[in-house]
Amino acid sequence: MPDVIIIPFTGVDEAYTEDLAYRLGVDFPFDIGIATKTIDPAFAYESSRNQYLSTNILQHLAELKLDKDLGGIYMGLTNVDLFIPILTYVFGESLLNSTAAVVSTYRLNPQLYGLPLDRALLMDRLEKTAIHELGHSFGLRHCPDPRCVMRASNVVEGVDLKGKEFCQMCRKGLGF
């Protein structure tokens, strides 16, 4: 039984999904699965902002029952621009001790900032964001350590500057 199931949303490159699953499998001591069903994020679209409300996506993922025998955390992977009402945008979202998380490649993609596509950089950013959101799902809060993956990142440069590992205090909070 996978502990984390990545659920790709419509339009996400299958290679990104497979690469993320591989990376998370190296980063975490549990199983990572990939759902065969994709989800269309249209239900979360807010036309007034031309963005997708990540909280609606989280609610949908939390209620999703792909298979009653599958447990763990459902992590949505999308390529749309996410937001929450109090912020202009988010790279991902998860609630503390939850069964759902979502991450997006949209604002992690160097092309958004006028740079050429750099798949390695995009995947590094995506991996850090996914680990960060899973940390919240496992009960971790934001960390003041600038190298810790649980450090809050409000701009893409913040994602670039932090590491992909949990600091000693956060690791202790996870129990591994």
C-alpha cells in the first residue's frame, strides 16, 4: 500500500510525475505510487483571478477515494497557477496532519520568469515544494532554519535557496 499517491492533473507531463515519484521515493522511507486517473482542475478555477483555488483542490483530494484499500496522502500535481485568498499565489498547499497536498509546476518553471526551460531546475524546485507540503501533511510547521525544506518560500528564489532536507529539529518531529 503506497503511503503517498501522486495524482497528476490534466496537462501535466507524465515525465514530471514519474521523476517526482522517483525523487520522493529516495527522499522518504515509504512507498510512493502514481494514480492512473487524472483530474481536471476546472472545478477550482476562479475567473476573477484567472487562477485556481488550491484549497478547493485540497478538499477534492481529501474526499477522493480512488480505491478504498489505498491509504496515505494524496498529492495532486498540476501545472496551473494556484492561489489562496490571502496570497497572490502559492507553489503548493497542504494542511497540518492532512491526507491531501497539492503542488504546481506553474510558478516553479523558469520560463515564467523569461528564462529558457531548465528541466533540472524545475524538478529541483518541484521536489523541494512537494517535500515541504508533505512535511505539513505529516504535522510540521514552517521552520526558521534557512536551509531546511520546511522554511516558508513566498518567492521562487526562496525555493532555490533552501535545501531539500529536513533540519535536525524537523526530522525529529517526523520521527525519522
